[in-house]
Amino acid sequence: MSERRVLITGGTGLLGKSLLETAPAGIRFFATHHRLEPPECWRNRFRQLDIRQSARVDSLFSEIKPEVVIHTASIGGVDEAEQDPESVHAVNVGGTQAILRACQGAGATFIFISSNAVFDGTHPPYREDSPLQAVNRYGQIKIEAERLVRLSGVPYLIVRPILMYGWPGKGGRENVVTRWLKSLERREPVEVAEDIVSMPLWVGDCARTIWGGLLERRMGVVHVAGRDRVNLVLFAQEVCRVFGHDEHLIAPVSSQRWVHLAPRPRDTSFETTRMRQVFGVEPVGIREGLTLMRESRASVEVGPAAISGQDL
Ligand SMILES: NC(=O)c1ccc[n+]([C@@H]2O[C@H](COP(=O)([O-])OP(=O)(O)OC[C@H]3O[C@@H](n4cnc5c(N)ncnc54)[C@H](OP(=O)(O)O)[C@@H]3O)[C@@H](O)[C@H]2O)c1
């Protein structure tokens, strides 16, 4: 059987990198980067692309001829979306539209990475068909992009991950765990919101769900979350235990502490029956996920944060 040709946008991102590292047999992948340099080992599989440039998107599709596109490229800064919604909209909606149009032309399937931010956090747990209602611009922009995907006529899978953690590539965007670790390593206190609940997701489990969905040709929407439902203080304390830092450095505070930032939903916990029973993925809990992260540290280069922000 011939290999399936898969294009991964955002191959230099946290999720994109994990997808490259876990690509299964039978897949011939290509990936895009934007500002960052691609990893040396996959350089010949990478193409530079700004997804806002639709002519470039079209010529890339002519070259690669993808059968499936996994669209992870986006601007992920929740506060950035609040401060500069037009720029974030241009990438997260405009860029998504350019890729979707190219998929229409190529007859390709589209796997769109959305977010838990499409929910307002007042009525957990959220199912795939729960009503969409965001509390910030970032979530509203994701809802708009999801709507485009649904109306496009392109066969699609919408994947909604929740708070993801893992090692970013060199220069890549930090996540909540890497940000906490930077302070903990300097023995500096870390303020963590005690009133935000999540189901932290080891990025490898998100990649596994996506590859499984692609191979089994799953369509529709799937929620992807880690096994444990915890408040962020418990999560931060577990980070201390697994990485050998002093738990007393974690300072619980109310999320009101960050009123100047974009509002965050309080609890967008997911119902994950579809992920577990249909996609067959049993996600790891926080201790196991953080241990996997600690053990994989030696094999990654962690660069300085390119984009920072506060994960409440
Ligand atoms: N991380 C989370 O906790 C989380 C939670 C829920 C949902 N999600 C969603 O999951 C997806 C992946 O997130 P992530 O954390 O892996 O993202 P990330 O680490 O911030 O990576 C973003 C990727 O998008 C690329 N990119 C940015 N602007 C671009 C442009 N104009 N044209 C082309 N590429 C561009 C970046 O390329 P360069 O780096 O080369 O510039 C990078 O490869 C996103 O849709 C995000 O909304 C993430």
C-alpha cells in the first residue's frame, strides 16, 4: 500500500514537533515552519510558509499534493489575541481559510486543531456537542475558525486539546510547565491560580489521538484531555515533586490577581468518552506525563521563550 501524504502546518510548534516525533509507519509527512528554523534532522521535509499568503499556500499544495492536512499553525497567545485581535484573526481565521480553500482544490481531508477556549468554563464537563461560548477574543476567534471548517464542505476532524505541556522546540513558545520550571530552577516563588481547573494534557497523547484519528479516518469533533482533573495549584505542586523542586515555592492566588490580562474560563474540563472509546486513547495522568517529560529532557534543546504570556 502506498504511503499517505500528510502536511503538518506549524511543524516547529509544541504539537507539530510531537506529531513529527510520533509519525506512524505508512505516513509520508511534510511540515511547515514560519519564523523558526526547522530541526536539522527533518530539514528536507520542511517548507517555509506564512499561512496568510494564500498564493504560497496554493503553490505548496501543488508541490506536496497532501491527502490530509493537520493544521496546527496558529498564534496561541490568549493575551495577544485580546490586545491585537486583528493580527491573531489574520493568522488563526485568515490562514485557516487559505488552507481550507487549498484542501477544497486538492480534495484533501482537514484536521483542525481548535481549543478548550471555545467554552466559557461555567458548565463542565464539556461534550463535543456542548454549545460554544467563549470568554475571551482568543476563544471567539477559534469558534469562528471552527465554523469555517464546518461550512467548507471539506471532510474534517476538529480536535480540541486542553492545556498542553511538553518541551517546545528551540525558540518555541513556552507552556505552563516550562514557564514554572524556569522560576523553580532559580528558586523563585511561582504564583498559581487556585480557582482554575483543567485536565492537563501530555502533548504526546494529543499527537497519538490525531494520528489514530487520521489512520482510522475519523471525522467530526473530538475532545482531548489528560486523565486527571485538577486545579492548577495541585498541578504545579506535582511539577515540583516530579522535577525535584521545593513545593513551598508554589503560591496559590486568586485568578483575580491577573485582571489586567484576558479573562480565562474557570473550568473547561472535558468529557473524553469519544477519545477513549472511539479513538482508543487512554491518556496519562499528570504524574506519568510529567515523568515522561522529565525523562525526555536530555533529548531536546530548550531555547528561550519566543512569545511569553501568563497561563493562569
Ligand atoms: N498549547 C496549548 O496548551 C493548547 C491548548 C489548546 C489548543 N491548542 C491549539 O493547538 C494548536 C497547536 O498549539 P501549539 O501550542 O503547538 O502552538 P505553538 O507551539 O505556539 O506553535 C505555533 C506554530 O504555528 C506557526 N505559525 C505561527 N504563525 C504562523 C504563520 N503566520 N504562518 C505559518 N505558521 C505560523 C509557528 O511557526 P514558527 O514557530 O516557525 O514561527 C509554530 O510552528 C494551536 O491551534 C493551538 O491553538 C494549544
